[in-house]
Amino acid sequence: MRLLLIHSDYIEYEAQKKTKMAEADPVPKDGMTEALTVFTAVEAVDEEDIDDVVAQSVAEIEKTATQLAVKNLLIYPYAHLSSDLSSPEAAVAALSAIERRLNETGRYEVKRAPFGWYKKFKLSCKGHPLSELSKTIVPGAGAAVKEKKEVTHEF
Amino acid sequence: MRLLLIHSDYIEYEAQKKTKMAEADPVPKDGMTEALTVFTAVEAVDEEDIDDVVAQSVAEIEKTATQLAVKNLLIYPYAHLSSDLSSPEAAVAALSAIERRLNETGRYEVKRAPFGWYKKFKLSCKGHPLSELSKTIVPGAGAAVKEKKEVTHEF
Ligand SMILES: [Mg+2]
């Protein structure tokens, strides 16, 4: 799982056109202000343990949201963050699970842009040192994660 | 080299704060409309042959600019596209060389956002099927490139 977290003045999207893997019944157009935009690519290796990468991703998103005191989260599928993607079915399952678990905390307003659609978007990144963070998450918890090379950039 | 090419209604940036690898004398604030934004990460493997990856990157950027009939190019350093970055020196050399070679064609207006600065940015992605393209470029031309796995996503 690759995550790119952007502390955003605003994020807006509008679905334009289906790809062959388009999710049915999407929210076609939406947006948020004062949000954490979570660009997300689900990777092939994640299919070894989707529940685990979902749990780790939710923990990362919550950690960042807490640091930034952000209540608005927009999950945005972003295939371009990886060159080794999961199946579309696994991606939709993982993205939906991340959305649901964040919602269940009751601490956030959560939205999710649709998977498999070409989308317009407008984004404003705040630009402070913690406003852009990327994470690579792989299946396996604790020490195992380190071995498999967890990579964090703050720049 | 990882490239993420976004056909943009507008791209604007404003440098906010230096990192320890900040480029000196940057253009602190700039932007373009009707532009191809070229988010770029220079990778460790690129140091094996910077000239070659620069030449391949320039060719890719020109191919996309031609397809989209875009004359405005903004090169934007984006470390978050890779988990295996080159040295800062190699990155600045590669980014500057891409900028210079595109300028030398005389076909484009070219700008480059500074390396090693935290930056605000605002971006509007057009959302048509060719408006977001990513490429992974590795040293080695022609057949060698294929063997080393050149990956292109249109989605
Ligand atoms: Mg990678």
C-alpha cells in the first residue's frame, strides 16, 4: 500500500469517464476543505493480507490526522503511486474498508473518491513541513514491517 | 526516474521553507496555466547514467506535450514518487538538465520549481483519459529499457 497524505486547503474531484474497472454507483462529484487528502495505491503484495495493510493504513492516517488536528479525510485512489498494483477487486475492498473503519471511529468526516474513473481534481497543498507525507506499507506487523522495508519520506 | 505528468488547467507553487538540501537562489513563487505539470523523482539507479535518463525523460515529456498540444511545461521535483531516491546533487543536476534541454528545443515555455524546499501548491487536473500519465524510466536505451521493466500507467 502506498499512501501520499496531503494537508489540503481544499480537495475537489469530479468523475468524468469510466475505465473498464469503474466502480458502480460512485459519488460523482464531491470535495472537502481543511482536509487530509489520502492518495492511495493498493499493491499486489497487499493481497497477501488485506486486513493487515488496511489496519496499518488506518493507523497511519489517524496518526497524521491527529498531528495535524484534521477532522476531514478524503480517500483518493491513485494508481500512479505504484508500478505493481493489486487487482481492482482487492483495491476497492481495501479502499472501502479504510473508509468504513475511519468512519466507525466517529472522529472524522470521511469521503472517498471513486475507483476506476477518470477524474478532474483541484487540490491546494498547504506547504508546511508536515503537509506532504508518503508511506509504503506492506503486510506483516511490528518487526516484520521493518524487515520488509517500511519507507517514510517527509520530503 | 519516476515521472507523473498532469495536464493542468493551472499549477502554482510558492516556496515556504528550506530543507537541508535546499537549492540556492530559487524562483520562490511561480505558476502556469494550460500546462503539463511534470512531477519528477530522480532515483538512485539513475546515477548510473544521468545523461541517458535525462534524454529518455525529455523524449517522454515531448511526446506527451505533443499529444496534448501543450506549450507550457512546469518541472516539479516530487520525492514522494519513489522510495529509492538519488543524491540531492544528482537530482538537481538531472532536473536542471531536463529543463535546459526542453528550453533548447525552442518549442516550449519551461519553468522549474525549486528542489529541496517545502512548497505550497495549487493544481487543477483536467481529468480526461490522457490527463494523468506516469512513467518509470531506468538507465539503458531501447531493448535494455524493456528488460529493466518500463512501466506506464494511463490509469
Ligand atoms: Mg516504487
